[in-house]
Amino acid sequence: MFNGRQRFRQWFDDIVEKFRQKGAVSPEKAMTIEELGLPPRFEEAMKRRLGRLGVFVEVNGKYYLSEERLKQIQEMRAAGGTGWNPRIMTLRIIQLVTVILFAGLLLTNIFIQSTELKIASIAFLFAWLLISVILVFYMTRARRRFRSLQNPL
């Protein structure tokens, strides 16, 4: 069974193939939606995220495939520039474990009053804050890189 992302990729790949088959790969060879045999939802999708990708370019009511832009997006996807960046996912897992350990120590400290537990709790709190700052840094960098690919100069 396909999830939403897999369905979109399959639909996207089918649309790319239609553009290639019809030869609509340059501004001079742009075609209308009807000429390309595209579904009506293509035009709606172009007003949203699909249009912001810049893979399909509109020229006077006609569309063509930008192979250069498609290649950029494929390279970004292969490099892990999507939401599933391994570094970010690892930091999120470490952050979750740190929060769980911090909460466990905090709850334990309620029942067992110990200076060592308080110090360990404070250490985990600082570790969680540090990981959060690093995570924000990497996510901001990834978003900036993605936006630069979405809006080339």
C-alpha cells in the first residue's frame, strides 16, 4: 500500500514521463494541459507546491519540463536534502532519549532526595538544550539549502 509521499512521487514521475514523451522540454516546445493529456488537478497543483518546485514551467498558458531543475531536485533528494536527513533524524532520536532520561531522573528525584540525581538531572537538561540548539541549526541550514534550490537566481 502506498503512502501519500509515494503516491505523489509516482504521480510526479508519470507527469514527467508525459512531458518527455510529448517533447515538451523547452519553452519553444511548450504545450497546453490538453495537448499533454494531463489530469485537471495538474493546474491546481501548479498553483501550490508543484509550481514552486520549478520543474514544470508555464509560458503563456503552455507548460514545459525544465530538465535542469528536475536534475537539481533529484540531486538534492539523493543527497538527503529532504525531511529525512540522517543527521537530523539522529539528533532527534538522541534528543528524545535525553528527554526521557531527564524526566526519569526528575521523577526519581521526587522520591529519592539525592544531590547526585539533581546534578545528573541538570546535566541531562543542559544536554537536551544543547541538542535542541544544534538541531535548530541543522534544520535551518537544510531549509535554507532547500529554498535556494526552489528559487534559483
